[in-house]
Amino acid sequence: MMAMTRTQACRYMVKSGAHVASARLFSTAARAATTNAPAAKQLCSIIIPLEDMATSARWNNSSIIYPVQRFRSASTLALGHQEKQHEEADRSNSTVSVAGHGGGKKVDEENGITSYWGVAPNKITKEDGTEWKWNCFRPWETYKADTSIDLQKHHLPTTFMDKVAYWTVKSLRWPTDLFFQRRYGCRAMMLETVAAVPGMVGGMLLHCKSLRRFEHSGGWIKALLEEAENERMHLMTFMEVAKPRWYERALVFAVQGVFFNAYFLGYMISPKFAHRMVGYLEEEAIHSYTEFLTELDKGNIENVPAPAIAIDYWQLPPNSTLRDVVTVVRADEAHHRDVNHFASDIHYNGRELKESPAPIGYH
């Protein structure tokens, strides 16, 4: 073999060391050398002759420093406290991918997603210190229903449009009575799947109108969406009392599909007609819940304890019963009756809803 000069031998040693280092995890001493350029140059000067220092700078850049930075997973002993915290954060963020491949626990995955997006679920407690268990509403959204409201109020249909709205609602009552008869729990559940639609449709259309015209809504978007949410909470409550059958669930699909589109079209054509019809619909709801209470008082329907969701939502006493729930639901329907008849009267007076402040929080 041809004899190697000292410079060639040093080059061979450096290149061989860099080749081996690319396949292993570097030591902390090498890491310290790579993060300090003068120290790295001094380390290379020990191995490489001083007369070849200009050439060694090229080796230092291409073969020693950068491969170390590319292939090394640094040890925490040399990184210091700050970099150790970064590594621990990276390991916690990687929990999602590990759980996905290895079948990790759901709790770890949720913590990883929360840590990544920075949206942590709030731990809310009641006034007595117990944990709040409902995600669909919060304690500041609960209220005590005003059961002293006048239940006998009625808007007499005088105009042609009022009469059309009134008799439309009356015609819808006949098939409802025929289908449910005395099953008031299922009747209430079905009624709420329909009653929650108008507020959402009206709020959505007013929202789009506000965007198109670059104008405020007078608070009516919020008021109508509050109504829709309140009706939906009625449904969530009665689902704890009466379990829907499969054909009743199928009926909800059909009725909701027809009613949503019909009400959407009616609101587009005449908002005053749409709100008047909802006012009459709420009057019928008051009548239905009054019959419900009568059957409870007669003992034909068992007065079971109130569902936990109803106790928290309406701030009812812990020993409340189904009768108490029906009473506060009926009061809610009376308030919705007033709001929708009031909205229709605004349109009948030739004004828009935005010109009159909306009754936000009217329960």
C-alpha cells in the first residue's frame, strides 16, 4: 500500500468519524462543540495539523458540525433546563400520534389535542361546590321561569293573513291529537321538535339580512336564537321522560323536513305572517301542556321526579317533580307566544324589527 501522509491520515480519520456519527446518537461533548463555533474549531485543531487549518474549515462545516446538528437527539444533561422543558413538551404533544398507532387511552388523546390547540375545557362548579356536568348549557344560562305570566292571552285574528295563520295551526292540531291521543309525554317531545325550528329559521334569515345590508338587527337575531335554544332544551328534558319509538323518530324526520322548508318560504314571503303563526302555535302549546297537567293531577300519568337536567336548567328545587317541569315549560311557551305576536305587530305597523329593541332574556 502507498504510504499516507499525515494530512491524508487525518482527513481519513475525520471522514470515517463523521460517517459513523451519522448513524448514531452523538454524545453531549460533541453537542457542546457544535453549539460553540470557536470550541469546535479548537477541537478540530487538535486532530488536524495547523498548516491545513484552511482546509479543515471546510471539513469542520461539512463533516463535523452540521451532521451533529442533523442526526442527534441531544441528551438533557447538556441541553440545560430550558431545552429539557422543550423536549418534555414535545413528548406530551406527540401523545396523539402515539395513541393513534398504539391504541392509547382516549384521555391522553384529548389532552394532546387540548395542549396543541390551547383550548382547554373549563372546570365549572355549582354554587354548592359540586361539579357542573352539563356541556350543552352553562350555569349563567340557567334561570327561574316566571310562572305568573298570563296564560289566557289570545290574539284575535282580524285580518285575512291572521285568519290564515290561525286556521293553519288549528288544522295541524287535528292529526296531532289523532296520532298521540293521551300520550302527552311523546306529544310534548314531538311538539318541541317542531317548535324549535321557527326561532332558528328567523334568526338565520335576519342574520343573513344583517350581513347583506350592513346593518344591526336590534337584538332580534339573539332573541330568536334564544327561543330556538330554549325549545331545544325542552326536547332534551322530555327525552328523559318519554323515550321515542322508531316510527316516532322517523316521523320527526318527515315533519321537520316539511315544516322547516315551509316556514323558511313563509318567512321569506311575509315575516309578519310567520311570526303570527308561531304565536298561535305557542297558544296551542300552552293548551297542550295544560291538558298534560290535568292528567298529572288526575293520576293518569305518574308524577315522576324531575330529570336532573331540568332541575339545573330551570333552577328548580332538588325534590321537584314532572309537574313542576311541565309548569315551567308552559310558562316558557307563554313567553314565546308574546314575543312572536309582538314581532308580528311590529311588521303590521309598517316597521322593521330592528326599530324596536328585542326582548332578549325574556323568560
